[in-house]
Amino acid sequence: MAIIKCPECGHQISDKAPTCPSCGVEIAGKVTRCPKCGEVYLNNEDWCPHCHYPTQQAASPKPAMMAPVAAPVVNEEAQREHTEPNDKTQTSTPASKAVTTTRRQQQQTPPPPKKKTSKVGIIVSFVIALIICGVCFYMYKDAQDKKEMQEWNFAMQSNDPLVLQGYLDTFKDAPLAHRDSIMAHLQAIKQVDDDWTNALVSLSKSALEEYIRKHPESSHKQEAKHLIDSIDWAFCLNANTVEEYLNYMKNHDDGDHYDEAEDAMKKLKTQEITAEEKALIGNIFHNFFVSINSRDENALIGTTADGMTLLDKTNTSKADVVEFMNRWYKEDVTGITFKLPGQYDIKKREVADAQYEYEVTFPATLDIQHTDAAKNATNKYRVNAIVNPEGRISLLKMTKLVE
């Protein structure tokens, strides 16, 4: 057993192996070694593919070409002397002539055609390579198409201009419909941004409301709502009325200042003067000055609080209140009449839980009658007073108005 090269693929194998494990060509009993160059080739070849030395069957002349004379066996030395002549003249023998004729025929014979088996193998390998390349290309193209579709869907759902522009830069060979839709989406976002800038610069409630109407899905929608909320709240604070606070709470049920509006409204309601309170205030001062007109000490004391401030005197007693009344009645005065037009300016203030005092300002007119009618006079006063939660006057000051 000897190690040889496979005549088909050159793989190192044993000359006793049934077939080549690499290419599958038959080996045992199917190969021969060239006696001239030592090349191993298939024994169905007519000559050595390396040096063109004929195999045994090719070396025997065919009946149609030569006489049925057996070709002599030429040893290696004789063939070398024939193929490599020296300068000396040699005598030709019949055997040498036959060998010479055979060699010439071999030299004139064209090179053997390429083996059919090799051509088929090459073609099959080429076709397989094409199929593999086609499959790889198809898989690559399919992967690219899927990636492009995913990126397109993502970009169409995004409102970020950088994402959209990134798609256009990355997929320049994308379907025209996809690129057109991305560019239209990008333009729409740009228009939304332009409208937002204009509304923001204007700081107009109507412009912000129009922006929300045109772009209900905009990312700036909440910001626009906050700005509208701030504008309405500023108007509320400026008006500072129960009606405006109620209107704000109605239009901004989830507004930033809803709780503040509710507290401010409650505070205003506590300061709101009801019709009953206005009547109570008017009745208190009517009784006070009517008591002076009638010089009724008990009625006068019943309208005042203990320790009240009267004119410039603080913590007055009941006697001080009576003295205040009597001070108007001088010796020549026959009567005095205080008149109240009922124009009360009332401010309400909570001093305890559900306990209020009232700061009141109003005009008053005093007619004084003397024994000498020529001395009769009319004076006008501005009265500042405070009524405590018990409904009694706790402060009273009178300022004479000079005409």
C-alpha cells in the first residue's frame, strides 16, 4: 500500500482506497503510475496528463493504423537514447523505428480534452454558488425591507423632527410613498411649531384657544391650557368678585388655582353684606341718633357696647355716652334733629368663627333749633363707626364737614 495524490482533486489517499473521500472518484484498481515521470492518473487515460507518455493500451498500434507486429518492449535506457540523441550517428533498427514512429504520432496528437467530470463539477459548483448568493441577497434585502418598515412606522408615530430627519437620511432608497409621507409629517410638525410660537408670543387667550382647536393632539396642548389658566386667574384676582371666582372654577375644574379660587370666594362670601345685614346696620344707627333726637338715655345706651370708643375717648362708660348726648343740648337749644340719608358704606370682617364685625361709614345731617330762630343751623358730618358681632356700636367718630 502506498500513499498517492488523488488524480482528480490532489487529496492524499491510499492507492488501496475504494474511492477518494474528498471528491469520490474511484481509486483502487482504477489508477496507474507513469513509468516516465511518476505521475498517478486514471488508467482509462490514453497517456500521462503530465508528460504525455502513453499507457500500455495506447502504446500498442491499432490494427487499422499498423501491421500486426508486436511492438518491442523498449527499456528506459533505449528510450532515453532515442528521445535525447547525441552527436554521434546511430544505426536504426526496426524496433527503434517503431518506437520513433509511435513517439511522432504522440507528438502530433493534440492535447487531450478537459475531462467531462471536471466541467460538470465546476458548473454545478458555480450554480450552487449563484443560488447561495441569491439566497443571501434575498435574506439581506428582506431584512433591510423589514428594518425600513419598522423605522417608518416608528417615525410616523413620532413628533420629533430629529427622528423623522434621521429616517430620511438613513433610508434614501426607501419607497417613494414612505419618504413622501415622512416629509409631509415633518412639514406638519413644523407648521404646528410655528403656530405654537405665534400663540406663545401673543400671550392671548383667544390665540391659545385657537391653537388648541387646530392642534388637539399637539405636545404643547397642556402648556397652552396652563397659560389660559394663568390668564383667567389673573383676571379673577383683578376683579376679586364672587362671580368671577365662580366663573373660573366652572371653566377650570382642574385648574392650577382652583383651591385658591374656592378659598377666595368663601372669604368674599363672608365679607358679602346681605340684605338682612344692611337692614340691621341701618336700624342700629337709626335707633342711636333717634335716641339723641328724643333725648332717650335708655334707648341710647341700648345701642352701644360697654367700653366703646366715642369720639376721641376710649373705654367709655354708660355715663360718658349720656354726657355725649346732653352735650348737644345747650341752654338756648330747643331741639336737635339728626337725619340719616341711609347711604351706608359697609365692610365686613370675620373676627372669630362665623363672628363678624362691620366697619361703617355714612353721612349725617344735624339741624339745631334755638330759642332765637336766627341762630338755627344745619351741619353735616361724616360718621365712622364699628358694629360688633353683638350688634352694638363699639366705635363712633364724627367729623364735621366744612362747606
